[in-house]
Amino acid sequence: MGQLIVRNLDEWVVAALKAQAKANGRSAEAEHRRILEEAVAGTRRGAELARWKALAGDVRRRSRPAAGEGGDAISIVRGMRDGRP
């Protein structure tokens, strides 16, 4: 695992982080880790969501018939009913 060192924090920030950790029943290090993970999780989820949306769009584009191949529902149903492909 990686390490991160943050220097030159205001004392009130350090005190607030320690108090928050204590209130949550965690060590200061565990609290800092949780805060950092939550801060970047939104970015990761957003990137993952964008990737899935792009994939879904690609699937939709590939599943649409090309122009002139007939693709409207009425033509398809009539063809099936009449025994045409």
C-alpha cells in the first residue's frame, strides 16, 4: 500500500481530525484513510458510471439496424406473420 504524508496543516485542522476520529471510534490514521477514500470514491464511481454509459450506448448503436435494412416494428411483425425473414 502507498503512503501519504501531509505537512504544514493548521493546528485546528489536526485537532478537528483527531476529535472526529475519536467521535467515530477510530484512530486518527483510520479516520484520515476513510476521509480520503470517500473523497476519491465519487470520482471513481463517476468514471465507472461514464464507462458503463458509453458501453450501453455502443451496444444500442450496434443493435440498431442500418438504414435501409428495415427495422420498424410493423415491418418486422408483418414479415414474421407472412413468413418472410
